[in-house]
Amino acid sequence: MGIQLLDQNTINKIAAGEVIERPSSVVKELVENAIDAGANAVTVEIKEGGISFIRVTDNGSGINKDEIDIAFKRHATSKIKSIEDLITVSSLGFRGEALASIAAVSQIELITKTQKSLTGTRYLSEGGKKISVEDIGAPDGTTFIVRNLFFNTPVRRKFLKSAATEAGYINSLMQYLSLSRPDISFRFINNNQNKLHTSGNMKLKDIIYNVYGRDITANLYEVNSAAENIRIEGYIGKPFVNRGNRVYENYYINGRYIKSSIINRAIEAGYKGFIMPHNYPFTVLHFTINPEIIDVNVHPTKMELRFSNNEYVYNFVYDTILSTLKGKELVAEVEADGQIMQKLNKEKELEIKETKAAFGIDRTEETKKTVQLKQEPKSEPKPELKSEVKVESKPELKSEVKIEPESESKSELKLESTRTIELQKAMPDETKTRLPEPFETRRSEAMVKDDEQKYQAEVKVKPEQLSMFKDKLLDEDNKDNYRIIGQLFDTYWLIEFEDRFYMMDQHAAHEKVLYERMMKKIREKHIDTQMIMPPVILTLNMNEEEVLK
């Protein structure tokens, strides 16, 4: 095939793929045009996830009748006139591609009127081709109705998600847009249901309340910091207000919602040490930056930009976040009076009793043995954490640590300042067994009375979870073959079974008991339910509502 020039219709469809990816892209471009037109009220209505119907209405300046045709041509815009204007561009749109791209892949109806016009204008197009233009009565402003998106590009349409998913994308977009402009009233309607409505009273915290609810709004810190060519205003959440992804990290540069790895890293570095790793904070920050030190002409979606000095921006954001968090009360307030603490203690005792009963443990005289914790004076600092374990046993040496049941003496755990743990138990014969890495134990000698020989037994200890419920330890026939030696830190049971030694987390064991009981009831279809009074109230965004449904 020889080289040939593509027709304009094909060019428009190809170019539309860069700007219009899904229904949310249409909404974004039309709402940004409304904001640039000076609107202070914008209404977005969709049906079937925006695939079949999108209507965006604003009360902005409108479009003159003689400019409508040129408005739908590619690279036609009122935002800039020359390349020099790109350096200081402050409008959200400037490329002049949105209307032409939308019109190329949909059926469009435009109703618009300027303040100076006596009547409005109704314009129809299909697949980028003008159908009709007529005068019509209309209020000041502009209304775009987009029907049957990608009707003439079925390949693009089949890659769209479900209507609910696409509606979720638009809902998220409307949340971002409403947070970007507290001075504009936004309304979002999905399938004739109001999903979002902001007042436009210029109070950012009210918008956060409308979008994220009371719990988050009540746990915010105000941010207000300025430096040369840059200023930050907004709110950040207390450290416990976080998510497992960056969906809570919202920031705007000169009113534009963008994503920047530089700002992401700076925010997360400022929170480092305040929140757990792999969790991300809540932020709604407005940046006012000199347009001359940023470049917004990076991508057709205008979701990315470049800074002339990345390090300067990073350090300023990091210092602002860190200084805001320092000296604040970062822990959620929880009321816990004496009655609550007594109740918690009773629940803990009940938990222990239930677990013991489930394991057939009724020998209370054995469970009374505990392991004592002592703090010794600090001798000399050591950089490494070492654990020394001495176990005195009978002359028969094995590759596992044995604690004989015949001993009546108490076990004692000494915690030295070097963080060395020494577990001693008195036995009839004096024998010491050495434990190797990873505990880095000391060399010890095993004294045998018969032939005075020295033995060394190395025991490999791995921090692995044993399937004790499948092991013979908890077999019904072996209930009498194990016994509780003691209890450590009111948390772990020390259990002797045959020639082995176990440490069991009693809380985890209790959870396992409850789990097995529940599974048994489910298998036998004996499930007890009870209504909650008062009910638990969940605040969900639209995406979470759809998942719940």
C-alpha cells in the first residue's frame, strides 16, 4: 500500500482516542469547559454509566451562534492565541481538541445562549457531521447532550466496562472536580438519582464533608504554607485516616486535578513514621504555583505536568506536611472508663476459659506456673540482638529441646539489657544444650555421668507455623499425653508433648476455636443471627455502594 493522506473523518476518530477514552473523559472535558466559561453552577446527568446519555449544563458565558461551527473544529480554542500564551496559561483547557473529539465518536446536541443574545441556539451533529442549527429559547449558559458514545467505533465500545463501573469513574471524577473548586456548585445525577450536590460556598471543609463524610472531616489538620513561587492550602488527615492505596491523596495545582510522582513521594515521606508502611494518607491540598515554573502541555488529558525544579517542590511539600504533623495529637480519642476496662478484663478471662475448655485443659495446678520477667541493670551496649537459651535436661540428648514434666521447680525468664533471653529450668542432672542461629546462642557442654563425654546438640529452630490442629497433639486420643508447663506474658502457653515443646498463642487458639464452632454450625445449618441495635452506619462512596450491591 502506498503512502496516502487520511481523510479528516478518520483523522478525527484516531485523535479522539487520545482524548476520549471512556464516558468520564467526556464529562471531564465538558465540565472543564464550563469552568473556563465562568460558570458557578454545573449539573452533570448520566444514564447507563454515561454510555447512552450524558448531559452537562452550566450557567457560564455561552457560545456565540457564529462561533459554534468553528468550536467543533480541531485545534479551535478561545483560551490561547500563540505559543507564548502556553507559558502562563491558567485555563483548564487550551488544546482545542475536546469538542471535535467528542463529536467524532457520538451524537451531540448543543443548546447555548450568551447574555447579549435574545434567543439561544440548538446545534445537532452525528459522528462529527453537522445535522442542523436552529434558534431556540434557552437560559444563559450552555447544555451539552452526548448520546450513544462510540456508536461508530464498536471496537472502542466493547472495551468499556459495565454501566455501574463507568458510573463509578464519573462519580470519582465529580468528587475531584468539586474539591478543586469550592466556589462552584456541582450536582451529579445518575439514573435520576442525586449522588452529589455541593453548595459552592467557598468552604473546602464543607465539600470534604459532602464527599467523604463526617468521620474524616472531624479528623483533619489545616495546612497553610507559602514560599517563593508556591503556596499550599487545604487539609491533611490524621495518620489513622489512611487507605491501602492512593485514592485519598488529592491535590490540585492552579485549580487543575493532576497526578505527580514528585508530590506523591513528598507527601508520603512527610507521613513516614506516622503511619504504617504501605498505607497512604488523606490529603486535599491546593497548590498555587507560578505558571512560569510548570509545564502543563505534557499529555492530551492534561493530568500530568512538569516542574522546572523538582527538588524545590519536593522539599517544600515534605517540610509542610512534616511541620503540620509535628506536635499534634495524632491518636484517635477513645473513651475508656473503669467499667469498660473491667468489662475488657472479664472478656479476656472468659476467652482464656473458653479456649482451655475447648482444648480439654482442666489441670489448674499446672497452668498456675508462670514465667517471670526480670529487668537487670545495663552492663554495656551491644548493637545486635542476641538470645541465649539454656535448657537443663536429662543425660539423653536429642535434637529438640526437652522440658521434663517431673520437675517441680519454676521456670524463670531473665531479660538482660543486652536483650538476651535466658530460659532456665532445674533438672536432676546438670546439662546444657546449645541452640545455634538465628538465636546466636552460646556454646554449651553436655555433661554425661556414665562416660564423662561431652556432647553438643544443635537444634535448628525455624519461625514456621505448625498445623497443630492437624497434628496428633490435639488428637482426641492424646489429651492425656500433653501438659501445660506455664504461661508467658499472659499470652502464650508453654506446652510439653512427648519429646517436643510448643508455644501456643492463646488468643489465636481462641479464635481458632470460635472459627471451628462457626464452621461446624454452617455445615450443620444451625446459624444463629441477631439484629443489631443500634445499627452500624457505614459511609460509602458510590463505587463502594456498587460493590456492596
